[in-house]
Amino acid sequence: MQTILGANGQIATELARTLHQHHTGALRLVSRNPRRVNEDDTLMAANLLDAGQTAQAVKGSRIVYFTAGLPPDTKLWEEQFPVMLRNALQACRAAGASFAYFDNTYMYSQNSQIQTEETRFAPVGRKGRVRAAMATMVLQEMGRGDIPVLIARAPEFYGPGKTQSFTNALIIDRLKAGKRPLVPVRDDTRRTLIWTPDASRALATLGNTPEAFGQTWHLPCCDERPTYKTFVTMASRIFGRPPSYSVIGKWPLIIAGIFSKKVREIRELLPRYEQDNLFDSSKFKRHFPEFPVTTYEEGLELIRKE
């Protein structure tokens, strides 16, 4: 049995599809209101804030994937994320299950240095500190050695379906709606974005590779790293729209945060849009050279065809 904790998001949905197609017919999807992805999925409703419910959800599992998410609310992150993760790790320890943790890059410095698996944690803002503390918790469990543990880390998403990110919301979704794209902060910094189906397929690959445990992995991204100017021009051509867009400066976003909680919650991420974002996934590509990585052109074309 392979189990996904936090099973309703885009990463989890693609992960469930990939696991079923290539790795296992015994798949358990866990969330407060789980939805079936494959016809024979086992569904289990559980609140990961409850240790007992989490233990029941994990019981009998061979591999557990932690893909749980929360709305971009700092207080929720601080109060709930560490509890959910702690309960999941304790449950896996009790069940003797391997643990694959899906992570983001909030714990890294928001500067232009190349991010590798060895990059030290230097979080900016409260959400970044939460994610740094969570990653540290997983590393400590890895070091304890009671169960096999791995970390699979991804940069900002772009992708099909209900993928949530700045890039999807401000550029892709607006192009799909016939609206003018918006670029956050600057259009001349280089971006590393991960195609969400690639992230899910890579997570499934790692979870089913015994030697991948005991390590941190950067999930595979296309190495083109376009600027937003290049990305919008490419996307506009593929969607048949004029290659025009507007840049929303940092200060307008900061001021908007005074009046909008939603904008206020993402302000701590703004420095990463002032700098090149250079996420290195060469370790994964060396170990899994046959893994196909989707180019930006291919990804945008697939979204257009949805």
C-alpha cells in the first residue's frame, strides 16, 4: 500500500495517477474530503491535525507521501503545518513506513545564488521560517534512521488543471481568459519553474527507488530559465495573443497589501522576483537520465490544448 497524505491538490492528483499507472495498484488517498483519482483508489477521510486519525490513515502503508497544503495564511502555517508533519512522521515510525516529503524553496535565501541540495537555509519571512523548521524536522527524522526518509523539493509551479502559482494566476490564466498578462516586480530576471506533472512523476520515481531515501532531491526542471519577458512572449504566441503585458512593481504590491489580506500574505515572496531564481536539479538528472523533462514550450502547448 502506498498512501498520499493531503490528496486533493494538483501535485497529489498527478502523483496518484502516476503511482497507479507505473508503480502500484494499492493506493490510499487521505485528506479531510478525499476524491478518487483512479477507479480503484482507497479513500480515507482524516484530519492530519489529529494524531490518532493520522496513525489510522498510515497504518499498513509501505510508502507515505506528504503533499499536504494549506491556504497562504501565515497564522495557519505556524499553527498547523508543524503539527500535521509531526503527526505524519510519528505515524510512519509506528507503521514502519517510508516517508517521502514534498517540499518547496521558501527556506532558501531570496537571492540569485544557484540553489542546490546543499544550499543552507536562510528564510525570509514567517512562512519561510515555518518551512525551514519543517524541513529541519524531516532532516532530523532522516538522521535518526528509524525509517527511510527523503525530501523532494520543487521551485514555483506552472502547469495544467488547478495549478496554483503567481505564474499561473497572473500570466497563464489571464491569457486563457483573453486578458492582458501581469508580471510580478520585474520582467528581466531569470525564472526556474517546474511543470507540475513532472514534479509528481519525479516524486513517484523517488518514492519507488530505495536508494533515493536518506537524501534531499531537487525535482527536475527545464534548464532554459527564461525571463518573464521571454516566458510571456512564448505563452502569448502559443495562445494566439499579442505579446503585451504589464509589470506590477514591488511598491504597488506592498501598498495593495495594506488593503488586501490575500496580497499581504504573499509580500514576503516579493524579493525572489527581484532576483534571478536559479534552481539546480542536476543531481536528479544524473541519477535518472532517462526521465523526460518537459520544456516550457511543451508545457504551455499542453495547457493550451486542455
